[in-house]
Amino acid sequence: MYKALIIDDEKPVRIAIQKLANWRKYHVSQVYQVENGLEALHSIREVHPDIVFVDMHMPVMDGVGFLEKASREFSNIVYIVISGYDDFSYAQSALRYGASEYLLKPVVADELNHAVEKAILTLNPQEDFGTCEDEPSITAEEVIDIIHEAITTRYSETIKISDFADKYFFSREYLSKLYKTQFGLGIYEDLSRIRMERAMCLLKDPAIQIQDIAARVGFTDTNYFSKAFRKYTGLTPSEYRKAN
């Protein structure tokens, strides 16, 4: 099994690379991400990746500076440049320091996977990909449905957009925008709505204490629950209970 490292200061680009590459087919078991060349040098010494994707234009240490140092210290790694600059000098520098491929942004799945396959075969010419099936992909719309179901059925739990973004390799901003387009509310707005409507129902039963209701709809802090409830209904939980 192989390991890969993605170096790019733009998180959406890192997510796109991680999303589009067919890691399972090419026997890549772990994929790491860092934001600049200097951080990457430290990471390489710690995790020992086989393939490194590197952007050319980054803060702290750019791609040229990184490749110059890394190609000397880690000559056994295959480097793939993914750059937003169609610049001959950048390409020339990348090739001079041993880059296997020079791909342009935005990342295209076929080009990316071709570069990964080429890198693996450089590392091991005998590697066989024939028995591997393509890893099933999940669309952003399907992720939105998963989030909506989680909010609807697991509202008593801690739900974070970042958990879905990291798991399915879409940015939080993109998922939030898509969710609002489909359901008319932001993800956290919809979660709050579901929690408050359930709390309103529970408050009609005087046998259930308010702190228990707070816990049942996902709040560990009763005061915070009361503030959220008042913001939603205009009444405190006690006032709502008395009115109903």
C-alpha cells in the first residue's frame, strides 16, 4: 500500500484532489494534507509518503523552493505538480527537480488518475491494477440528503458540517450553499428548527423537566437552550409551557 501527501494552500483544491483520485484502485491507503512547502518537509519526515502533489504558488515556501529541497532529501518520492499557472518557467523548474507530471488547475479526474497511475508504476513497474474496481463516488446532492436525514433523526446528537465535509471531501461552504438551495434553510438553521419544534412538543408535558428537554434535543447547557428557544419562539421555555 502507498501513501500520498497533498501540498496546497487552497483547501478546496486539496479536497478536490482527495475527492477525484481513485485511491483504492491505485492502492493508496493514506492521504495527508498540508498548506505549504515548509510544513510539507516536516510531514514527509514523519509520514514518509510515496507520492507528493505540490502547488507551485504557496506562502512560506513555494513549490519551486520545496521541490529543490525535497528532491535532494527525498529522491525516492514521485512528485506531481498541480498548478494554477501555465508558465513555462514553472514547468521547467518542476521538471528540473524531477516532477513526474505538471497538471493545471482546475483538477480534472482523468488527468489526475493518469498521473497517479504513472507515479505508482514508477515506484513499482510490476504493480497490477487490473483486479481493482473503481471506488464508488458519492455526489454532493447525495451528501445533502445524508445530512438532512442526520438532522432529522439524530438532532439530539452533536452534528457538525465539518464532519460531513471531511468524510465526503466537499467544502463546508459548498455543502451549506447546496443545502440552503434545496431546503430553504442553512444546515444549522434547519437543525435548530427541528430541535425547537421538538422542544415545543415536549414542553406541553408538565411531567418532563426543562433540563431533560434540553438534553433530549441536543443541548448540554440548559441556559443556552433557553436562549435558543427564546430566540426561536419569543418566549422562554417556562413561559411557553405556561401558555400552552
